[in-house]
Amino acid sequence: MLKYFSIFKSFLDYKFHKSPFLAGFKITYKCNLTCKHCPFYKLKSRDLSFDEVKEIIDKLNKRGAKLIIFEGGEPTLWKDGEKDFNDVLNYAKKKFLSVNFTTNGLNGFNFNADAIWVSIDGLKFHHDLIRGEGVFEKVLKNLKKFKRERIFIKKRKLFANVCINSENLKIIPKLFIFLKNYIDGITIQFYYPYGENFKFWVKKKDRVKILNKIIELKKRGIPILDSVTCLNNLKYNTWKCHPELLINADPDGKITQGCYLKNRDKINCKYCGFAAHVELSQAFDLKLSSILTGLRIFL
């Protein structure tokens, strides 16, 4: 009950004080992959100490955020002496209602988060095309291991996040049908052209077509978590954005409230494909389907 009261209070804090709700923390730029569509592994930053990480977590919490998602690079690579990523997650659990992270899946899923998003961009050919030869089989092995051990870790949810791009566009339905056997739900986003790199950009007409197919799959029972309202709004980016709901921290310790792209790349709303941020904005506009989606994912 306290969780729901805290969420209601956050709604009021945002309405009256523009306080953030969701924190994203890029804890490192280090990565064990060099994915073709990712700009972050190329960036350099010194490693944060555990004390510095705790300080940033405290700041994000004090600013009002209730949920946190750790990102990278590859966040599971973070380490400071004897302290590892699980120590970070355990500390964050003292501060946030829900503690989560995204991963490429190479280091498995034995981490003490409430929810984990593993990035899956296709079946073997397309996933390896983007992320590197042999990566798909390694991730699949870890997904199968998680499935076998599921009886012992029921409280930990495992989701797949699929970045839709021009390369994997045609196999998305087949991928979703495959994934339902291994994960608790699927979320999507569309490739954003960082640095004006349109190589993987999905054209508007193709975006509309694939979103219609995804909505159809959702209605057929494929565990797609994004609401139909969100998916429809993504077709032409027809929603009211509330960027102040987001607060982001980078490995250099800089904290920025606002759009995910702020201080990271040029912001061009017509190219936005961040479904999670669509859902979050809709939830704070009291769209019931988005509220239920958030509760299902985080609580």
C-alpha cells in the first residue's frame, strides 16, 4: 500500500514541482560488445568508485525519482575492488521502489534486480549482424539457464527489449513469437539516429506497418508490454511529452533532468522512438492503459 501512496505523491510532486519519477543511471561506458547502432561504448570516462555511485544514487533519490534503471555500456561490468554490480543494486534497493537494469545478456542474469531488460535485436543472423558473431548463441544459453532456475528466482522479472531498425524490421513478428518462450514480456524502441546516422533508421511508412503488426501480435497473446495506446501514438509521435519526468546520470557524475538525449545528442522529437518515455508521459496524463503497464512492469 505504501508503494501506491508513494506513486500518488510523485504524481502530485510532478504536477506542482516538476519532480522526476524515473531515473536512468549510465554507471559505465565500458562494454564487452561494439554494437553497430550504439554510440555509448565509444565514449570514455573514468570508473566511478562505489562511494561515488552511492552519492549519485542518493542525489537521484533526493530529486524525487521513485524508479531507477541502470544502463551502460554494460552495467554488469562495473566493479570497484571487492564491490560489484550486485552491491550497487542492493544499495539502490534501499532508496527506490523498483531497481532495474538493461544488459546485453553476456554476463547472465544472476543479479539482484527487480526487473532486467535484455537487449535482443533478432534471431541469430540479425542479432549477430548488429552485436557481433556468436553473441546470439551465448545470450540464448543464458536465457535457457534463467528459465531452468526460474523456480528459485520468481520475484526477478526478465524482459526483452527490442530495438527495431531497418535491418531487423521484417523478422520482428518471428522474433517475438520465439521470445515468448524465454521471457516475461517484450518492450520495444525504435533506433534513434545518433549523430545523424540514418543507416538503421526505420522510415515512417515502415514504422506504421510494423507497429500495426505488433498490435496484432499483442492482441493474439504475445506478451508485448507496451500498451496499444502507446504503440498507436508511436506511429506518428502523437503524444504530449513530459521530459521532466526523467532524470539521467552519466559516468562522469553529471545529472540532467529532461529528455534522455539531453546533453547526449541532438534532440529531434520527430525521430523519437523511445516507447518507455511515451508510456511514462501517458501515465502521468492518466491514460489507464499506460498506468496499468507501469504497474505490471515495476510493481
